[in-house]
Amino acid sequence: MNDTTFRGRVSIVAWTTRYLDWMRVRRYSERTVDTNRRHLEAFYAWCDTRGIAEAEEVTKPILERYQRHLFHYRKKGGRPLSYSSQAGKLVALRGFFRWLARQNVLLSNPASELELPRPEKRLPKHVLTASEVERVLATADVTDPLGLRDRAIMETFYSTGMRRSELAGLSLFDVDAERGTVMIRRGKGDKDRVVPIGERALLWIDKYTSDVRPELVVGGGEPTLFLTRLGEPMTADTLSYRLKRYVDAAETGKTGACHLFRHSMATLMLEGGADVRFVQEMLGHSKLETTQIYTHVSIKKLQAVHAATHPAAKLRPSTRALDVRDARVEDGVSPLTAASAEELLLSLAAEAAEEDTRLR
């Protein structure tokens, strides 16, 4: 469909371009803008086959037809779209048509009453145990420079639970070995946060920056921490491709890549006794529906909980025991129920499904 004007009115394509520009001006992340672009392109490609060219022609029944199309759509291999994939495409449409109504392009918003499919209440199946994580880590050939780099990457993922886009954006100066922390800049929602990182992960990062990175960097001016063999910053998709190979090689019977480490870290810390709010803070989740009180925790307290509940936080077991039940976010806050932890894991499952969709 070309970006043209029909009968004096602007096509859906042109309004999409303006909408994405508006999102950039409002400082939405480029990843969010690109995701919306792909979802909206899929919608107007569907519209084009039905002779719908202008935003004014889109009605609620048409949007409901598109929703049914998403429900019945089958990918290669005959698999349906996941709940999160369907919901993501519809959320993009709701945002687009809400913007059109606010810009007075439309007299009313046809997507205002569009109901999203009910979420799948399924906890993640493919979460690694502590021993399985060790098997995956051991598959990296640390005698090879790129294998050593990949071991440092996996250790960082496992220790911090950060997203793949967040790890890809790390710079040399974001890792504070003395304080045992990592600064994650412009995470989801364009928010910064500081999270603990374990001694073992720091050791592998140090070995990588000392022995491997100087041979990869070109010209000495690249601040990004993890580099490709060509000296370029690694992309999120490259990280997933590399790590999937190690997960498959470990033959644990489980699948995944970067997000598998995020899932596993959260699950293992919760099993170790960490309050869900501390895990939430590490993951960068701003809120949970079951969490009525949300307070940012101090990095010192978060480090204490991380050290006490993460299987690989220390090079050797700590002789100083910490009762994680006493590591409270705020005095007087009642403990959260098991439902809060389940809600956190469900949100992680939705993240993983979204990441899998982008990789296909």
C-alpha cells in the first residue's frame, strides 16, 4: 500500500507514519516504536486485501473481524498466535486509534471498547534448576576468546536477570566491581536502575575485559561492554542466537535463550526465600497487580537479599547467614501472598512469549 491520499483524506499508512513520529517525540524507546510499526503494518496489510484504505473506514466490527483473524491465524507448522502476540497487536491498534481520536482525525475511537483476549494463566515450563544452569554455563569453551565472552554474558544474565536489550546496551562504566553493582540505563519504560551482580559474574567479566575485549575492540573508542568478533556492539538477536546454542548443547530438555536466564534467576531467588518485591526490583517491573504497596528498596538491602538467595552470588558459601524474611522493604508492610510471586512469574512468561515472537 502506498502512502497516498484518497478522496482528499489521508491513508492509514500516512497516519501511521505521523503516529510513530509522535511516539518518538514523546521519547518512547525505539524498540517500542518498531514494535508498534510492525503491528500496524500487519493491520493495514490485512485492510489492504479488503479494500480498506482510510482510518475513517475502520469501525468496531472491522476491528473485531481482525481480532478473529488473529485468533484463527496459524504460523508455519500450524501453531496459533499466543495470547501475548494477539494482545500485543491489538494493544498497538488501541493506542493508534486513541491517538487518531485525540488528534480529531476521527469523531470517535472505534477501538475504545475492543476487548483483549483473556490471558493464559500458565506458569513458565522451561525454567532451569541451579544444576541445569551450571550445565549450560559449562558448555561454553572458555579457552576460545568468543567462548569466554559468552560465558561472561551468560553469567551476567544469570546473576542480574536483566533483559537482553539491557545487556546489549551495557557499557564498560556501568559495571561497578568495587560496589558489586550494575547500572542498567534506559531499561523498559526508559528507566534506569541499579542491581546487584554476584562475585562470580564479576570474575568472568573481569577475565573477559582483560583477556578478550582488547583484541575485539577497534580503535579503542567503543564503550559497549560486550562486542562481536568485528568489534561492534552485540544486538539483542545476536545474543539470543548465541545463547540458544549453549542451551541446546546442554541437553537439559528445555528450550530458550536470554530470557531463560531471567526466568531462572527469578524462580531460584523466590525458591531461596527472597521477597517477591526484591525480585521485582531486580527485574525492573514497576508494579504487580497484586502488589498494593510499592517502595523502591535500597541497593544495600537488595544486595543482601541477592547474596542470600541467588545460587551463584558468591564464589563460596557465605558464613554469615541472613534471614531473608527479615529483609523487609519497609517496616509495617504486610508480607505478600504466594499469588504475588505467581503474578510475577506469569508476567515473565508473557515477556518470554513476546521475545519468542520477535525472534521468529
